[in-house]
Amino acid sequence: MAATLAGCSGNSGSEGDGGGSTATESGGDDTATGTTTGEVDSGGTTITFWPAWGGYYEDTFSTMISNFEDEHPDITVDWSAQGSYAESRSAVFTAAKAGNAPDIAHLGKNATILARDTGFFTPIGDLMPDLDRSQYLGAGRAWSTVEGTTWSLPFNNSQILLYYNKNHFREAGLDPEQPPTTFEEVRQYSQQIVDEGVADSGISWPNVNWWPMSWMAEQGQVYFNERNGMEGEPTETYFDSEAARTLYDWWMNDLGDLYHYPGKNDWGASEKAFSQGQASMHMNSSGGLAYLLGGFREQGIEIGVGRLPTPNEEHNGHAAGGAQVWVTKKDSRTDAEREAIRKFLRNMTGAEQQALYSKSTGYFPAHSGSVDVLEEQGFFEENPLYRTSFDQLEAWTPGPATGGVFSGTLPRTATAVVDETDNMWQGKSVDDALSDLDSTAEEQLQFYERRDL
Amino acid sequence: MEAYQKKWQAVGLLVPTIVAVGAFFYWPLVRALQLSRQKTIGFGARSTEYGWQHFTTLATNPDFQYSVGASFAYAGIVVSISMVLGLLVSLLIYRMETYQSFYLVAAIFTYALSFAVTATLWKTLFNPSVGIFTETLRGVLGLVGISLNLDYTTNPLWAWVFVASGGVWKLIGYNIIFMVAALGNIPETINETMRLDGLGWVKKLLFVYVPMISPTLAFLAIVNTANSFFLTYPIIEVLQGGPSNTVNILIYDIYATFSDGLIGRASAKSIVLFVIVGGLTGIQLWISDKFAHYGGA
């Protein structure tokens, strides 16, 4: 096997051949599948789909897939949820290497370049050349095209929202209808909450890369050069920038103990601090809106939802979180299967299905038509808290900082960001930590050297 | 009598073992060695030959050196505490005349739980603000006027307590099973002699029981060491390496590297771990051969 791996290292650029290792190792398997499907051609087509999320989101996938199958009785979707973005990534890559990849994979946006560079995927632009990409909302669409090639389609998209406890706001003498919108206001509100003895801390959010990344974007600052990797392989990072210092100075020094630190990558601990009343404000993904509101209501908390606070009054929007759908390369795929995949993707990212996904989860829809669908259904009147998320979306302006972050090292860079943020919280100075982070991230870029691979 | 009349009978009976060990131990080891000499992205999606560079980078990387040191510290702490505590509990159980099996089960059930369960349990008990254990301890310390930082996300020492206590809790049951069995094998005549001589329990323990069960203790020391190098990552995953990665012991470091998709580098680290544990086991076996009492003259 080592010999095969070594052999494939030379031919990274070519698009059609599936990469040396895939072709060699999976040849037998693929042929077998192809023959079988050929024989049952009249009986319908089966495509495989691996959604990243299980648990709370699995029911929604199940409904959407049955909707699709009802509309297209000749197509069967064989699907299995993977658990998380990280698990989905390792499962899909490992399966693809062994020649058992699903037709359609659901991968977190952080993995965009890594996925492209594996050579396991077919650009969506090749599969669906007549697809009108302008039907998708800009903020969600942003991650899918790199260096002029459309690799994937937006599926679920999220932004950061501020959740706050209205009862606490009243007790602290704050206006429960006026959440803070700037860094300075967050500090003032938190101070007042703590001074009034309402909670131990003002605010909590997880130590996750998405926050610094978003606050850099809100200030128009890219993570990587080459327009955030959009126009070529990045070689430099900007963690020693003014924007980074601004956000960390506020986080570590201005807020300091007014912030409840929940530990590295621990979303649950941050939610808990909020739901148990140790912090009066909490930031989380809009993708958790439905699930969080349900949980907080159960705990008897009256919830307000505000926008992501920014360093000043300006809101440029931030790089959307969430995931995209990718189509794997398979030489043995029949025309019927290709057509089934196209139908599935159009359907799942279409206005109706995306409206359904959006209202069951809180993710903002990929399709611009979904907003109208939701308006017509009177969804926003019944669920005014979802409105903020859509308002915030409208403030999104396209640009290199808000359009996605394109580096194969991003998952690793995210780890480095979390580690250095943790170091700062343990007492390392912001300047030292940022300069160390900058050199770590640049070393990662050097190590990655995609063109070598 | 000859056990097997023909050579092929013996070979036939050995084949399943050889196949299983080969497929699940030696082949992965060979693969790990191959991978450790490659640079990979995306869980081995693409790779290039990288020679011994992973090893040379690791040798000079202070974070990795810290991880190796921390692994030794962790193993030292967990093995010594769980052996000593395990022995004391075993003696208590051994001396019980009624309901002995009830106490035995109560002491060993922790071994039956998986590390993932322990990790979840510990996370709940140690929750910095609402954990039962943290709250109780804080209350008790408060009575005597002591205030400590009992938050595993910010206090490295407390993060170590978190991880090490989880490791001990998990391992101690295993030790008790073997220790109680070993104590049960001590001939009754020896106990009687000790009674007649009027030996105190400390002397009994140090000069009779420990030497008598020394082969078991040697075996446990070896197995515990390997265990604590290999099986604890779920507990550390809760801490994500601990504050400033102070609890980033080797097995978690490997797991984290692997999660980053860097199969080559993770393989190199796992080879280092393999060599360390292999070496330690060798040393322990050599020592126990010299000092453990295996009966006879």
C-alpha cells in the first residue's frame, strides 16, 4: 500500500482520474457496484448520502429525505448520519480512500480546501454546469467557490447570535428589549449584571475558533493572504494584526473576569453556565436556535436574541458557519445515478426544503427563496426570535474577510487559535500569544504545502 | 506423555492465534512504521515520503517533550496510588469474614465501566460551578477558611487531580481482583504462625503478604503501566489537554494529532509511545525476575 501512496504523489492536478490511490484501490469495488446498478436500472436508482449531524438534527434529515423520495419515487436515498463535522470528515475521507465513499458527503465549511485537495471530489460546477448559483444566499454561497471552481453547494449555514436572559436584564436594571451590540456595551452590561449581584459573570461563549474568525471578519481583516486563500495557496497569516489585538484585548483585558470561561471547545459548558444562571448572556450558533430555545424555555428562562456584538457600530457580517454538500468522484457512476444526484441536490438545497430545515433548526437557509416561503407561512410572526438571525444576514456584505476562509490548514489553525486563546486566559500576554499563534499558523501553512502532495 | 503426537497438530492449533496476532498487532505495527515515514493530509488521502523527519522534528519539539514527561508522571502517579490503595482495600476485604463477596464486588465494579463512562461521570462530578464533588469540597474547605480554585479549565493542578483520580478510580478495581485472589492463595498455616507469633498488621503486610504475593504485584505493575500509557484519553478529552495543555499526555496528543488528519505525524508519535512502553515493560520484567518470589527454594 505504501508503494501506491508514493506513486500517487505526482499527479495531484488532474481532474478526471480520481487520484492514483483511489483508482487503484477501489477499482474492484466500483466495478461491482456499477454492474449491480446497471442490472436493476429499470427498478430505480439508489444514491448514498452521509449527513454530518445525528441526534437532534437526524429527524429533520429524515423528513427532508422522505419528502424527496415522495417526489421522486424512482430514486432511493441510502443515508446514515455521522455524528459531527469532525467524524464526518474522517469517515468520508477514510471511506473514499478505501473506495466506499458515499455519493454525497456533508462536510463542515472549515474542511473546504482540505476536501478539495484530497482529490476525492468532483466539482459541482462540472456535474451541474447550468446551475444558477445566484439563487443561493450570498453568505452561504461564499464558501463554495475557490479559485473560480465551484466545488460544493451550501446546505446549512449559521451565524453567531447573542442569547440573553431577560429576567436577569430586568433584575440588573437593564432594558430587556435592548441587547448590547458593541464590545463596549457588552462590558458595561456585564459589569452592571455583576455589580447588581444578578450573576457571577456577564457573558459566556465557548473557546472556539469561530469567534475570533468572525470578529476578524467583522473588522474586515482576513486570516490568510491571497484574499483569505480565495485566489491561491496562502503563505501568511494575520494573527498579529490590529484587528486581532482589538478583539483579544477586549476579551482578555476589558472583559476579563466578567467573562465566564467554559474551557476549550466546550459548547455544552458554556450553555450550562447560561442555563444555570451563572452568566446572563451567551453566544452560540444560530444553528442551535430551535434546540436552545426549547431547552432554555424548559428551564424557565425568558430568552432574548441579539446580533453578534462587534468592536464598533459597524456590522459587515462574518464568515458563515455550517456545512456544504459535496459529490465524490466515481468513475463507475451511470448517467441515471448522476441525474439522481443532480435532482437530489437541487431538491435539498431548494427553497421549500431549506425553509423546512431552517425552521426546524435555526440554520439560515441556503436558498434565497426560503425566506419568502417562511414569510408566507407566517413563521416570523409566530417565532419573532428567529427574525434577528435573518436581519443580521441582511447586513452581510461580500468581501474577502466575510467570504470564507480558504486554507487546507484551517482545521489545524482552529486548534492553534483555541490553544493560544486558552493560554491567554491562563495568563499569557495577548501580544506574546498572538505572535506565537501567527508563527504556529504559518508553520502549518509551510508544512501543508499542497502542491507537494 | 507427549502433548501432541504430530507437529502439524500443534501448528494447526497455533494458527488462529498467529493469524489474529499478526493481523491485529504486527500488521498495524508495520503500517504505523511505514506511515511514520510519510507526510499526509486528510487522513492519508494524499501522502509523500518524508523519511525520518517526523522523528527529528519531534525530538526537538518542546511541546512533545513535555507530553512524554507528562506521560511518565501520569503513569507514576496513577500506578503507585492505585497499587497502594488497591493493596490496602484488598487486605480489608481479605480479612472480612462475612459478606466478603459483597465488598469485593463493591470494590471492583469500576473496572467494568468504560473509560468513556468514567470521563462523563468525572465531568459531571467535577463541573467547576455545579459539580457535586466540587461543591462539597468547596463547602468543606470554606468551613476551615480555605478557598481554592477548583476549576479544571484554569487550574492545572486541579486538572491533574481530575485526570489522575479518574485513572486511579478506573484501575483500582482491576488491581483488587488480582490482589484478593493472590492473598487468598496464601496458606492458612502462615496466617496461623503469624497469629502465634503475635505479628502486628504492618509487619504482616510488609514482611509476609507483600513478599508472598510479589509475582502478582509485579504483574500488576507491568499491566498498570501499560494501561496508564494507553487507555486514558477519554478522560483527557474532557479537558482537551487541560489549561495551557498541561495535561497533554502522549496518548491524547496522538489522538489530537490523528484528529487533525496528520496520520504520518500521529504514527511517528505512536511509534515513540510503543518504544517507551516496550522498554518500560522490559525493564519491569527484568526487575521482577530478580526480586519477585515465585515459590520454591
